[in-house]
Amino acid sequence: MPLGSKKGSVIFSGFRALGLYSNHLAHVVRYHKKHREFYIVTAVGNCFHTYNVKKLGIVAVSNALPEDISCLAADRMLVYVAIGKKVSAFARNKEVVHMYTGHGADVHLLLPFGDHIISVDRDNAVIVWDVESEEEYLQITFDKVSFEVSAVMHPSTYLNKILFGSSQGGLQLWNVKSNKLLHTFTGWPSGVTVLQQTPAVDVVGVGLSSGQIIIHNIKFDESLMKFQQDWGPVTSLSFRTDGHPVMAAGSPIGHIGLWDLEEKKLVCQMRDAHNTAIAGLTFLHGEPLLITNGADNGIRVWIFDTAGGGGRLLRSRLGHSAPPTKVQHHGLNGHHILSAGQDGTLQSFSTVHERFNRSLGHGSINKKKSKKKSLRYDELKLPAITTFASESARQSDWDSIVACHRGYLMTTTWNYQKGSMGAHKLEPERFNKNRALNVHATAVDITSCGNFVVVGLSSGHIDVYNMQSGMRRGQYGEDKAHRGAVRGVSVDGLNQLIVSAGADKLVNIWKFKSRKLVHSIDLGTSPSTTHLHRDSGMLAVALDDFTLNVLDMETKRIVRKFSGHRGQVNDMAFSPDGRWLITAAMDCTIRTWDLPSGCLVDCFLVDFAAVSLTMSPTGDFLASSHVDNLGIYLWSNNTLCGMVSLRPLPADYEPTAIMLPGTCPSQDEEGDTDLNTEMIEYESPEQLDEQLVTLSLLPDSRWKNLLHLDIIKKRNKPKEPPKVPTAAPFFMPTIPGLIPQFAPSEGSNQEEQSKIVNFGVLAQKSHFYQQLESAMLSNKYNGPVGMLKEMGPSGIDAELRGLAPDMGGDVSVLQGFLKMVASMLDSKRDFDLAQAYLALFLKLHLRLISQEPGLMEEASRVSEKLEETWTSMQTLFNQSLCLLSYTKSALL
């Protein structure tokens, strides 16, 4: 299988997830004695997060588990999680240190109890585990018909005692050390959902499925007080411990009731504290702070510092409570991602730090009226955003985001700087606000200057508005721009052209200012969505037959067609340089197409189909949102971090699946190492083909200066002779060279030195000379050529001068040197060195060559080979120049 068989994607690797904070499980509060700080632990899918209460900053993310967490608990040292039938204990909020197996059904209740952990499964089996040894200490089995365990608690100061609550309404107190049932409480007609210790000893709070809350004394088995909430079963209870006798109770619809235990009455209602059920609420010990979390993917900290007993929101971490439908980078630095969700909110997530996250709120028809009464039950609430466009050019002056809402003709503007809904609602007057026509906005775009908004409608109309004033400036087409619904609309980077795609299978290109139709292209199939890369002018069009077309705005032609998706294409994104087109479809694949080569270069599967994609303007991350997932997932671009070999994938390529990234960087690093091993060890051959003329890899200074050595020596000649040192040197003199050697003393050899020149020494053959002689016999000249390549210009000059007969050489050796040059030309290797060596050889020995017939004959043969090689190269150069000039001048 190709390179992608080892890993799902060559280009992208999972980095982390944004916008995931909580799910339907209750949070756990821990206190660190050394840090003197409270921490919150929340479950998110198959891992859990730890936040500090002071700033709600994320402190740690646990390693991912194979399944989603079904229950969460913690003590001073460890965090316990249940996944299916197993219970795992985490140390340092990160890694699993203990595993407890033995349940026959899924575990749904956990209670840390000193050196033990108590777990309850769906078959009504209660097991007490020893934490360190991981052994089963005790097992208690209840009759599911008469006593189905639904809540568990350890009463304060009750040694070795555990209180169990049942869905039948009764309570039982057990001694887990002696395995004895101490007392059975008659209970109440409704099932027990919550058991919580009150600040008073012997007194517990009991929450029932009927909405009733009982403060019960378990020592005397009598109820002290009863409360009733009308919002359904009690989901959680907590008691203030800072001197105020107040109890908080959670409900399934997101309301919190605050009850005064002294006056036995309801003090305050915190309505819509969460959009979903209150999963957990906890008063911090000795502080007026209430922490709540819910399945709406939010953590909130409330402070009670105002009159009236109600709490105000102090800080929060909020994500989407319903899956995002559209994500898009905002700004040029790639640090902010705008996200519109099915919950109707528009939010901004930071890729740098969570403290830069912000929520732009929920759309409303009338902001002033909706502020006066609850927006949740308000008929003025707008439905979810289907698509939006943003531009940061003038965001400090006026609104910078425009959004389309599901089923609404009106488009809304949003202000990113203020973090709220904007000042304008853009709606054409042609329909007289007649909602019965069932016309709605389908596509929208903002010009790169941030001044104009273009809106496409399901009726085929395209209108343009001024962003600052919100006034309509005109429309495209005499009546309609398209005969069917507008599926996509985009404006180029210079506000010269606007391109629109409609259900009538046409792509129309209009003049932006004059609004005249310039060109129309028939696609043959209805488009589903479009995406324009403004810098390159490439428009990607996804069709209903799952194929892709790429249109060049400059030539107004379709330049690429891609096929391979087996489901509807949901979204597309271009890389910043415009080379890649990244597409996501309902076949759960994310594919990367290389536009210059027209090939599919990357493809991988995900468990949930991606509904939206956006590529960072800096090219470092790809962000995606998926079906039934609340988070935004970041994929890092591997090509920025190392060398990645991209190869065309075959038509029958079967992609492999990749897990969605977690909230911490991925641990899958071995795949990268295996993937690039082959590419890193690859070495290019010295010559790609025997027919190709190949140059040497030597620097130019090694051969370009060979003909000008006399000029260089004359220029570098010293102006005056070196002076004899007056005193002995401090350091021992050495001989210059690669290997340091001490110079012999001059005084000891003065008497032995002779002024008579020994010509025998000068006549000694150099190593190159000997190599050349042996090469002439074997007719293999790789040895002398390799020696010349290792020498500098001065050394080569000296060696070539030494080949002459007057310098101790021979005519046959000169002839051998010409044969060596001829062999270099025959092999077509080191073409530049052969030219330089031959030029220097002719400069030094031209007169001698003209006098020797053998040398003249060999030189003529070299000249013929040189002429033949150069003629073929000149032909290739001329062909290439002709093709380039045609490409530059031809009208495409």
C-alpha cells in the first residue's frame, strides 16, 4: 500500500480540541493544601479536565481512555473514573496508576472512602476496593426489586458507615468493615436521586425524583424539614458553609433554587443558570462561591455578595451546547476562530489561551425587548446561524460579521469588538416582509475592505448592502441573478468581480460596481457550495454529484475537476498559498487536492463527518467541526515542521481512520518517525541518467578562477618582503597545513644547507602524475579526476604545469590528460570541471600541443566531442526558451 497506509494522514496530525469543558456528569471539587487552592474536575468524553477556581484556567488534561467516562469521583490524592465495567485511578491528574476490574455491569456510582473506593454497577452490586492493592475488600449485593441503589454517601463522623439510597425511596446504613446492615430507613414514595451531607452532624440532605428535598436526621430517623421544587427531580444539592444557612438545589431544566434553612423558605431562584440540567453544584468551603456545571458544555462560578440572596456570575467557561455548524478563522494571525452552533449562539475561540474566548451571544429580533424578559422563552429569539462571513479590516469602526439564520430572509450583523449583536438587520423591501413566501438568505460574503455585504437568497436574488449604514445599494441582474436558489456568492480581493452559483446549474461572474453580467458558465449539475481563494482567484465549486470543479477567475475557465467523494461535500478550504484544496464530505473523509498537479495527495477518515473546515491564514492549523460533536478540532500542518513527501494517491486508495484530537496534544509520534524514515535516508545519485549532462557539486571558486590565477597572484603580491623577527617567538613555530607540525630549528641546519639546487628533487613525480599514468593503462580515469576535485585552484595549476616535459613530465602524460577530459565528456559528468580543466590545459600547453602530432590528433578528438555535446545542449536550451516565450505571450 502507499505511504499513507502507515498513518491516516501525511499532511495533518491531530493537535487538540477547543471549546470542550463539561458534559452531563457532575463535577468534583478538590482542595490542594500546599497550593491552598480549590480545583474543579470535569469529565469531557474519554478524558477529564482540571481547572483552578481562581481563574478557571485549565491546569491538566488526563490521558485519553478507550471509552467515555460514565462516573467521576476524587479524593485528596487520586481521581477515580468509571468506564464501562472498569474503574481507573489517576495520579497527578494525568496517568492511570490503578485499575479495578470485577464488575459484571457498567459502573454508575463511585465513592472514595479513605483507603478504599466504593463502586456500584447497574446490576446493583456494590464492591469495596482496596486502593493500593487493587483487590476486592467486600462485595454487597442488593435485591434490585426492593432496593435498587441510586445514591451513596458517607455520613460525617460515622466510622466505617455508608448510607445507600434507593430508587424505591428507602435508605440503608451499612458498616462496610463488618459487612452488616445497621439500620433501614422507611424513606419516601419517590426515588432518592441525591444524598448530601449538611454542615450539621447526623443530618443529611435527600433529593427525590418528585422534586422534594428532605433534611433528615439519620441518628433519630426523623425529617427536620421538607421543601418542594416544581422543576422536576432534584439533580444535585449543596450547602453553604460560610455562615449563611442556605441550601442550593439543581433541577433538570437549568434552574437553581436557594432555600433558607433557618426560615424554611425559598430565598431566591437562579433561573436559566444553564441551558440544560444542572449536573452538579458545589459551594466552596468557607467561601460565598457556588460552582455549577451542566450538559450545555459550561462551567460557571457564582458569587453571593449582593442583597437578596441571589448569586451573580463571577466567571465562566462556555462552549457550544449544540454541535457547531460553521467555523471560520477571523483576523490575519489565525488566533481566533468564529463558530456558529445549532444552539443559536456565535462564539469566538482562541487557539492561544482560553481566557481570550468570548461569546457574542444569541441572535434576537429586538435586543432591547429581549433584555427586559428572559430570552429562553422569548419569541423574539432568532434560529440557529446557517452560514456567516467575517472581515477584520474595519472591525474597529463598525460591524464586521454578517450571518444568515435558518429559514429567515433577514441577515444580521455582529460586532466582534463589542462581542455582541450588531446594529443592522439586512432585509430587502421587495417582499414587503411577507413571511409566507418562504424566502430565506442562503449565502453571504463581505468585501475585503469591510464596507459592503453581498447576500444571496433562495429566490435567486443577490443584494448588496453598505456595512456601515445597513442601507441596500442595489441588486445583481435585472430581475434575478439566478433562476434558482443562490448556493454561493463571493467577492474578489479587489472588489472588481463577484461570482455567484445557483441551483440553475450556472456560475455567473458580475462586475461589482456596474453589476453587469460578464460571463456565465454552465456546470451541468447543481452546485451545493462554493469557496473563493481571493489571493489566487481560484473558486472551488462542490456539485450535487459529489464532484469538485475549480474555476479560475482570471481566465473564467474551469481548470480542475476532482472526483472521489462518496457523499455530499459539506465544506471546503484553501491553503494560504492556494496550492491545496481541502474538502470534507458526508463520507467521513477529509481530502487534500494538489491544484498544480491535479492529484489527490492526502486522505483520511474520521469517526464523525466534518460539517465545516477552515484553514489558518498562517497555514499552521486546520480547524474542523463534526456531526454530534461540541468541540472544534485543530489539526497541525506537518509540512511546516519537517519534510513531507507528497505523492499522488491511486483512484482505489482506501483511507485509514484517525481519532479526533483530544484537548491535549496527540501522543501519536511513532507514526511520524516511521513515515519519514524512508524519505530522510534517501540520497540523490550523482547522475540521474546517463543521457543527462550533469554538473559537479563543487563551489564556483574551485574552478572559475583557474584561468585568472596569474592576475590573482599579482594582485595579492606583498608590497614589501617579510621582516625577520628581532626576538624569538613566544610560541613554537609550526608548518602551515591541515596537520599541525612544529618547524625545525633554523640555526641547527644553517651549516648543512647548500645553495646548489637539486634538480632530482624537482623531477619527482607527484601522486596525481602517478595516478594519471596508471589510469592510462586501465583506461579508467575516476582516480585522477577525484584527486583534482579535492585540490584548490593553485594545486591544480601546479599539477598541470608539472605535466610538461621541461618540468619533469612527458608528452604521453599530456596525451593521457586529454583522454581523461574526453572520458569526462563521454560520461557527461562534471561538465563544468571538464571545461575549466581543458581551458587551463590549453592555456599552459598550447604551443607544445601544436608541435606534437600525437597531441594534435587527441586534441581534435576532444574538440569534436565537446562540439557534439554543446550542440545538443544548445538545441535543448533553444527549445526551452521557445516554449517559455510562447507560454508568456500566448492567450490562454
